Amino acid sequence: MKTPVVRACLAFLAVLLAFSSLALTPAATSASVTLLPKSYTTQSGGSGGQPVSAMWVKDQSGAQDDWNAYVEFTTPGKSAYSGLHVFTLPAGVAPKAISSIRLKVNFRGPLHGVQTWSWSIYNWSAAAWVKVGSSVTAGDWVWTSMAFNVPAPYARYVSAGRALRLRLQSNNAAGDADIDYESLQVGYGKTPVTPTPTPVTWWKPGLTTSWQIQYSGTIDTGLDVQVYNLDGFETSAATVKALHARGIRVMCYFSAGSWENWRPDAAKFPVSVRGKALDGWPGENWLDIRQRSVLLPLMKARMELCKTKGFDGLDPDNVNGYENDSGFPLSAADQLAYNRALATAAHARGLAIGLKNDIDQIPSLVSAFDWELNEQCFEYQECDKLLPFIQAGKPVFNIEYSLATTAFCPQANALNFNSLKKNLALGAYREACR
């Protein structure tokens, strides 16, 4: 015999066990949602005209006949019935997460031997109907609840607009049928929310940007400018970091269109991509930019070097080989494809990139690049070709070697160019127009 104290202890223990079992029950890994038809459309045959909402509630049974509580589908004359019922998958359910679909129907109609009604679901991927079930088991004009499993896979039944489509058909015109309830029970797995990827962004210099370009001699990092353009191989990460500490951005120079025999990666360029020598530049040869499968991995490695050192943007040189005697039959289309590939690779790494010269292709490339870096447009009287960059709100960085500043600076400032006078060796010397 259990005393009151023992019974109380046992009761308390039962409560503890109940709570423990709840706590230890793993979180649900699946869920389900009931989809009701949003509309029905008759393609052949007829209907009683009741609203689609008459199929939302199962409220008829036995021999009940509340005409307003169901939708009547008819076969007037010699027309068998065919019609569409449309459902919508909620936004919170991913089509690929669907684990089951079950059609439920409350149906009344003639016996199977007289007339058969069937349901099919639309496969959007194959543009074909898949049969789901029929009225074979229904009684003679009594309400019969039926359920049919839709065959997997399930994502194929959901359109791009998240619609699921059923087709109701009769096999002849011998009679009519009523539907009191119709639904799709959709089971789905609870998938973790995939975070939205952070868009890749990169630095974009303003139209008016003071700058220095220096590739030879001891780098003078003391200038009061907004941007430095420095050699990517020869500039240390420490130099880039020191400039960043003063709020200065840094461009990374490398040649994308020529092979330079003194670079540390020179041996990685096969002989097949090396063409004729660049006039006036010993140890440098044009590259066959048609061989993008060979060159782009090498250029991407250079971009990664620039990124590792902390550079903000890229200055790829010699990207106009098609205009020169390169030793290869390069076309304008070859150059466009190569230059665009460089821009895409740079931006994918969060690096800005400028177009070096290649002025005749500016109209086709201005949208892909962040600035134009030009040499001697005033000397050769072709600066008007650079204006698409200015019109796009992107800066033009211009260098003149031979002209006196008085011969080009007034016009450069009027065009809103960021122009410098430099020596050919691109040492520390500079005269800025503004």
C-alpha cells in the first residue's frame, strides 16, 4: 500500500520525467503545409459556377447535397470534362525541400463503371502531366474521401512562379461529379537559412584625384596625393601599408600584355605565348592574348600577389597588342575578350582596375573598367577619345613626357583630366597640372 507521501513523490517524479522527455526530444526536422486551390478553370465541359472556396472545407458526407458547399463539374452534350486547378506554394517553402505531396479529395459522382474522374499534376520540367489518382474506389453518388500520393521528385511540380497545377478529367460525357474538398498536403524539410552572400565591392576613385606614378628609384612616399601607382612585384606590403596609414590608395602595376624576362614568374610563361620584342624595351616581348587559358591563370596569380600586399587596384599594361606588330594575328575582338576577362577577374577579387591606353576600344570597355590611364594623348592629339570615361563619371589619369606643362595643362584641367608631366623612366619627378 502506497502512503500519501509516496504517491506524491511518484507523481512529482512522473512530472519530472515528462519534462525531461520533452527537453530531450529533438527539434522537428520536417513540417507540412496544406495548399487549397486558388482557382479552377474549365477547358471542356461545364461547371455549376460555385466559387473555388466551396472546395476549401470538407463539410459534406453520406447523401448530403448542399449545392453551395461544393463545386459541380458537368459534361453537357457530348463533351467530357477537363479543367485546371491552381495552387500556390508559400514563399517560406523551398521547392527542393519538398519531401512529399498528398492529394486529398472529398468526391461524389457515378460509379467507376459508368464514368471515371481522374487527377493529374503538371511536371513543369518535362512539360507533361503525371497521373495521381482516380475515382475508381468512389461509391455511387455518395461522398467518398480519397487520398493519393504524388510520385517523387517533387520540385518538378512547382513552377518558377511557385504554382502547382492539377488537371481534373472525366473519361466520357456520361455524367457529372461534385467536389466538396480538395487540397495538396505538402511535406517539406526545414532547411537552414542560407545567408545572403556579401556582394563584392571595390574602390572607385573620383573624377578629380591627385596621384603619383613611380616605377624607378627610391620611392618617394611623402607626397600629399590621394593615389600612388607602384610596381606590384617590387613594392613591399609594408610600403602599401604605410601609404594606407595616411589614407592613400595604391594601384598595382604589372604587364598583362607582355613577357618580361626579369620578372620572378617569367619561367612560367611558355615559349608559345611569347611573340616579338617591344620596340625600345629590351627583354620584353608581346604575348599571344588569344591563349587566354594559359595567360589568365598567370595574370590572376599576379592579381592575388597585389591583393596579398594590400593594393587597392590594378594597372595592367600593354593591353593593346592587337594594334602592334606582336608576331601574332591578334584581332580587336581578341583584345576585347582578353581585357574584359582581366576586368572581371580583378573585380571578383575586390580590386579596382584601370584601362591602360587602348583608346580606340574605350567605347566598348568603359563600362568594364574603373579609370583610364593614358600616355601622351595631348602629344598625339587624341584626348577626345578618352572622354567616355569622364562622361561615365570615371577619372582619366594622363601622363605627358615631351610637352611642357604650359602646352597641355590648361586643356587637361578644362577636360577634368588628372594630368602629370613625367620622365620616361617614371622616377620620382612629377609636375602636376593641378
